[in-house]
Amino acid sequence: MDDKLMAQLNQWHDKSKHDQIISVLEEMPESELTYTLKNLLGRAYNNISDYGRALEILLSESDAGLEDPLWNFRVGYAYYYSQDLTNALPYFQKSASLGDTTAMNFEQWCIQDLQKQREVLPAEDAEALDRKWFDFTVQFVEKLSHHEDDWNALSEQEQELAALWKLEMDMYNGGFLQFFCNWGMVCYSHAVRALKRLKAEESLAIIQKQYQIIQHLEDHKEIQKLWDIPNHLTAEEQHEISEILDVQYWDNQDHIIEKTFCIYVDLIEKIGGNMDNKSTLNKIAWSFSSESYSDAEAFNRKVAEYQKDIYNTAERWNPNEIVLDAPEVQIQYEAWITKSSDLLENDQLMSDHEDIFDEEPEDDGYQVEIIAKFKADNGKNFTALEFLMKTHNQQVNKELGDHVFFEGIDDHPTIVEGVPTYYIACGS
């Protein structure tokens, strides 16, 4: 690939000249458009809100992108802002499972938005119960995501309900192969345990039979990742799993939703089914830059203008909303630095990077994770304006690569030495 072309594309991206990226790449012969270039073209279309064209380009590389967290994120992003949440969710989930922290936030927002859609359905008994089930079980999916898909962070019953949610969502979307290839044996085992607890015998028998069909591939030498499994099934096996058994699952009479509220009653009473609303910080768009701000009003105007550029309205931005109810907080973020003096007074390297200056730098310097502590101006809490401005200024003297677009913060902070700590998710 032409290094000069890549440098020019990245420069245009950094300056938000997405139309120029599109113009150059669309004029290239199809045979010269590599996977990387198509990714950049899809990203550019996402950035000008032409999500249909972005999907057309990105999905043409479905096989190559299957295990790429960034490709999955960009496809999910295009679906999400096309208001197609059902299709967006599996891509965010896949990207998150591959380690993309920004996708974890979008996964949660997607789930929350799907929940809100269900809330506007007519309040007929069956639909109301279905909504109640979704509200309850999705909490454990979010908890799992918050703990970076560490199933051990959930109790036994929470594991079952999170797996049951994933099973139901995928079985009624892409079927068993989507479920198993997305989440693997651990999730499958928790789902089996859930169905046994619910005495959902028909559903249990169906997915166990589906697993038995793919089980012979367990030690297959050419299976490097779960999504290789469908490629090594015979046509007859594919037909049995997807055309016969999936359909049987859709038509089964196990009444999983109703049984959930009978069997998991103790957990229901303990936790309930409420969901938190998004804060302003998880609604807005923002791009970090090298411009520092000392005037809060000037920064406020800049953020409001940015919302109008992206959303044609500033109504998402509520600068005075109390977003963090704590006198001090910490942020964790990634950046490139060239020397120790790039760290500000309130910056501290994560423990894994404390000795990094003993090593030889890469071409762009040292890639590090940093924790920075802020104190609230009023000694009590942070408004959206104060937090975003301090977070922005913290990073102005550092290189963020192409991950400059603010993608929100965690709903639930990690407590580090008694201080709430929020990971700053940035997208490209």
C-alpha cells in the first residue's frame, strides 16, 4: 500500500475532510481497494452520515472483518445511527468481545435504546411481560460487559440470566450458529444450566441437539476461531441446524419468559428491573484536539456548535447537568508521549507502564495508559461542562492517534484507591 496515500488519508481524517477521502478512494479501481482502504472509506461515509453507503462498503469485506474489532464497530455504528438497533447490537457485542472498549459503551446504549422501544408498545399482557423480562435480564448482560466479559464476576444465577438473554436475542435473530459463534462454550454452558433450572425441556433439547451436530469439529485442526465452524459444516448439517432446529426453537411452547419470573423470584425481589438513563456525556459528540481552553463559556459554545454540526441541534448538550456526584474523580485514557515531561502534574502512568522509559520508543513515541485525578471546583460534584473541559485539557499536549472522538464514559466507575475512575472511550 502507498505510504504517502495512507499519510494523506489520515491527515484528511484528522482535519475532518471526509469528502476528500471519499473522492479519492471512490475514483480508485475496485481491484486496488484493499481491506484497509475499504475500512477507511466506510469510516469516511460514517463520518458524513451516509450510513447506507458505509454499510455497502464495509459489508463487502464481511469475511475479512469477522474477527476485526474495528470493522465490527464501524458496521455496528452505521446500523446504530441508521436506527437499526437490532442489527447494530451483534456487531457492537462482537467488537466488545474482541476488546474494543468503545464498543462496550455502544453495546450498553443499544440495549437501553431497544428497551425504550419496547416501552412504547401497547400494554397488552404478553407484550408487557416480554418487556419486563427484557428489562430484568439485560441488567446482567450489562454487568458482564462492565466486567469485560468476565463471567466469574457474576453470581451463578446472574450468569444464567445473562446467557439466557444472549440465547434468546441471537436465536430469534441469526439462530444457534450466531449464538454459539458469538459467545462460545462458556455462554452455551450457562444457557444450558438456565434452561435446566427453568425446566424448559423442549428448548434445552433443541440447542443440545444443535451443539451435538457441531461437536465433532471440536478438535478440527482448521478451526482457529468460532466463526470458522459454519465453513466446516456439511450442507445437511447446516440445514438441520438452521432450517429445522432453529424453526423448532421459535415455535416451542416452553414459556421461558413466564417461567423466569417464577424461578428467579428471589433475584427479582433483590435487584428489580430498573435501568439508568444516559447522562449528557453519553449522548453528545466531541472531538479532542490540541486546542486548550481556559474560558468555560468559550468551551461551552464550542461544544454546542459541535453538536449542531453533527446532530443539527444542541439539545443533547446539557452543560449544567450534574453528571458525577463526587468531590474528586479520576480518568483513565490512552495516549502517545515522547518523554516523561509530557505527563501533567496530576497524571500518573498505570503500573504496567511505570518503567516504560527504560525501553526504546516506537516511531511515534511511547504508547501508555494514564490516570489523571480531578477535583470538583465546588468541592461536591461535576457538571458535564466541567468534566468534559478538564478531560479535554488533560490530553491537549499528547498524541491520541486517530482515536480522537469522545464516545462517553462508563455508567459504573471502577474504584481505584477509593476514587471513582472512568475510562475515557475514544473512537476513530
